[in-house]
Amino acid sequence: MALTQRERLIHFLTVIGIMGPIEHVPADMTRELAEAMRYERCRRLTDCEVDEIVCELEEEKLACVSAMAYITDELGLSQAHGGQRD
């Protein structure tokens, strides 16, 4: 089963968002690469659809940060990674 245009864009944005900083790619180049990949592989998506997807990903990122902080604290992992425990 092939990925939908939406799923493909989410995958590209995730991979580029992770690999860009790891490979020390400047943010403007990362954005340019994401736009080129969108045009090449997800051109049927409208600008409005892309904006909605990006907003949803940002919201999910914030929720995940909160959830991961809670989980690492509950599991006692925050202390192992330099966090402070009471």
C-alpha cells in the first residue's frame, strides 16, 4: 500500500526536521529542501493543506514534549539524564 500525499509530506518533514540539525544543515537550506521535496513528491497538496499539516505537526510536537517529560519523570529517567528529582 502506497503512502498518501499527506503521509508522504509528514514523513519528509519529520525526516528533514531530524536529519537537518544532526547533519548541521542550516535552517534555510532545510526549508528549501522540504519545499523541493514537497513539489517533487507531494505536488497535489495545496498550500492551505500543507499549512494545516504543519500546524498539526507543531501542535503534536508540543503535546509530545509534555508527554515525554511526564513519562520520563514517572519512570525516573529524568534523573538519569541530568534532570533533578525531589
